[in-house]
Amino acid sequence: MQATECLLRKLQISRSLDADDIKAIERLPVIVRDAGPRSSIVREGERPVQCCLLVEGFACRSKTTDAGKRQILSIHIAGEIPDLQSLHLEVMDHDLTTLSRSTVGFISHDALRVLTRERPIVAEALWRETLIDAAMFREWIVNVGRRSAVVRLAHLLSEIATRLRRKGLAAEDRFELPMTQLDIADALGLTPVHINRVVQELRRAGLLELRKHSVFLPDLPRLRELGDFDDLYLHQSATG
Amino acid sequence: MQATECLLRKLQISRSLDADDIKAIERLPVIVRDAGPRSSIVREGERPVQCCLLVEGFACRSKTTDAGKRQILSIHIAGEIPDLQSLHLEVMDHDLTTLSRSTVGFISHDALRVLTRERPIVAEALWRETLIDAAMFREWIVNVGRRSAVVRLAHLLSEIATRLRRKGLAAEDRFELPMTQLDIADALGLTPVHINRVVQELRRAGLLELRKHSVFLPDLPRLRELGDFDDLYLHQSATG
DNA sequence: CGTCGGGTTGAGGGTGATCAAAGTTTGTGG
DNA sequence: CCACAAACTTTGATCACCCTCAACCCGACG
């Protein structure tokens, strides 16, 4: 019950599920497990029979090119189902890996399919989640395709801060982020060396304090402006 | 009836819809219209009440940064519904524009919602389409994030060739592509000047003939290899 | 025939990559 | 609690890919 709670919180933000919907979700059989840091949940090429609900911790999706370069596609926080797409896409086209030590809940595709076929409103809420995912991918494309290194980093930090805040997982300007500078580099399509320099640039500008894995953003408005960040693409506003 | 035909062809590739499903889709009220080249279909910030079925022609989705740089997010060909996500995301987070003169069919959200609530299998087929969309975004991120200019272009051409072929819209190695070099630049996160040089590099390598808008790919296997292209992410294989 | 969008070419510059090494923190086992 | 290894961060020097700016060319179209 605890595991599905965070899922419920997420889905209810945007949809009004009725009491039966909520009960049905709470009845979902979830197998909860702990996962070490940097452990693989699913890999490209596999055909999962379950989805992974991230109950606590951080995870990321990534692909690796023939040349061996890794590109991180998205960062995931508690309450999200990073591989929901596997419900209708038979084979994984990317990897899903934890960043921090995490607790994950596995929900079988069968159970989810029963749920979504019987409860179209729940199906729509889940569908919507995958659409928001896609919206975040679009913004990610813009970030790596059309912005300079500093702006990319400012944007990434702004996004994570905003999402953590929305979920009530952290203060907006201060949170733990279990990514190394190498991870950040792979997220932004840059090299770790250059990330280091850009981090220092943000530090000097008074926009970032980063020690180990703890982030403090002293001036979020300016960071957002620098990062060309507009949260429209997160599709969380009250009005829709 | 003609307009929904191409949609049906698409959905049936991956799903076995029953006769009633098919009838229900055929009964969808579609308003068909012609659209000039480079005309806007929906813009960022709008709240569409309909989806756009691309019956003929090419379209693309794009976003523009504060700095005024455009990033193309995807190319769309006949039979696709580039803004299907608007069914569950109230406001557009990007633009949808035609590339060539096109014919488009508009289907109201209301009609689609009725259809998907009554027919879960159709809903799943449409959901799946949006998931494939997301998979293409992921690959696009890798393309702009981690590949060199030549490789990016080779990849883009390989993808378009493969998709056109799959839909039976063109021979795999020869097709019309109504994109200028500026469009290609915006798709790959590069400048038109550099695209021009890279096009010439592919020409010299005997991998591309590009005249006006007609593309010929003399050696697709080598182009695919150069472009690091693996069609897994298109999720079209017979086995899943 | 002139204009315009788009393609092509050249020169020079800058952002970020690469390579290499040293410094720092974290974790582990003695 | 210390010693050591491993992982990560930082710094410096050099390099290359791609950008910028600018001009010219070409074909389409009025």
C-alpha cells in the first residue's frame, strides 16, 4: 500500500480519479525491493514483463552509441515509473539504471493491463504520464541541441529543482542530487572536464553551490533565466 | 473514409484490431484540409481541441529557444498523428508545422475520447503510437548529444529512409524530402553552413546524392553503419 | 530581368574536446 | 584508526570541430 501511495499522489495531481479507481490502484500487486546505487534495472534489448515504480531514490535512462559514448535521456525521482512505456513497447530501446541506492516496486504488465482495460480513466492518467515523459524528452533535445554548456547546466538544475519541489521531496533551492560530474556530462552531451569548468562558472556567478552530492541554488530566478527555463513542458500547471 | 485509411494501416501493423474497432475508426469524423508548405498547424501555447492526421506530405515539430534558435524535434510522414499528445496534454509545448504542401485531417478530441473510452484496444494502439514517438525522441537526443555532424546526418537520412519504406511511401534508397539544408541544420543542432559541408562529405563518400529535394542513397548499408543506425527504437519488427 | 530563397565557398575564431597529471574525497581492509 | 586504493574533481596545455561572418552563385519565379 505504501508503494502505490506515491504513485497515487502523482496521478491525482492532474486527474480526478474516483474512489474505485483509487482502490484498484491500491490493490495493484507491487513487489518492493531495494536496489544498490548504480545498479541496472532493465537493459536495452530486454523484454520486461513488469514496470518499475521508483519508490525512493534516483534513477536515469540512457543509451550508449556504437562509439561507446553514453547519453543520459532523463532523470527520475520518487513516484515515477521510468519504464512505463514497456507496457506497450515489447523491447527496451535503452537502459534504466539507479543513480542512488533506491527502493523500487515492480508491477507486472498483466496487472497493469487488467487495470487499464477495466478503468479507462486510470489508463488515461498513465498514458498522460508517458506523454509528459515525451514532453521532457523534447525539451532535452533542445537543451543538448541548441544551448551552450552553461545554459544547459542551468536548465538541468532548474528542471530537477522544480520537479523535486512539485513532488514535495525537497526545498526548491536545496536538495541532494546523486549524480557525479560525469553523469551530468552524459546528461548534457558534454565531457566531464568541461562540466567541471562550467560548474565553477556557475559557482563564481553565485548561482550554484555543489559539494559532493548536495546542491544549493542561491538565486533560482536568475538560474532559471540563465537556463532558458520555462516549466510549461512539465505540464503541471493548475489550469492545465 | 480515405483519410482514416492511412491511420488504420498504421495501427494495424502492430495491433490486431477487430472488425468493430476498425469500423469505429472508420466512422471517426475527419475534416480534411489542404495546407500550404511551411504553414503552421498548431503553435506552442495553444490549447488545441483536435488532433491532426497527416494524410499526405511532411511535417515537423519544433521548439525555439529564448535566443531565437530553432530545434526540430521530429519529422512526420503520411499516416502519422504528430500532435496526438494534445489529447491528454492541454497546452502545446512546441510548434507543429508542415514542410511540404500537405493534406491534413482534423479529428476532434471529443470524438477520440469517446472512441478510446469505449474501445480499450484502440486506445492502446494509439497510446503505443505516442510511445514510439517518445522512443524516437530518445534516439534524437542521442543523435544531437553524442554524435559528430556526419554521423548525425547519416543517421537522420537512414531513419527517414527506413520509415518511408515501412509505410510503403517510397523506395528505401530514393525519395523526396522537402527539407532545406537549414531545416536539416535545425534538426541536427548544427548550422546550415556546416550542414552544407557535411552533405558534400557524404556526396564525396558516395553515400548521398541530394538535388533540390530529391534524395538518393547509393549505399544504404554503409550509410546506416556510418550513421550508427539500428532500427530497434522504431519498434516495428515483426516479433515485437 | 531583377529579386529572393537557398546553396556554396572561404577565412578566422571560439566553444568544448582531448590528453595528461595532480589533488581530493570516499570507501575498504588491515 | 590508519593505510591504501579507487573514484571523482580539478587544473593546464593543446587541438579540432563546428560557428560566425561575409561574399558569391544559382535556379525559380515574378
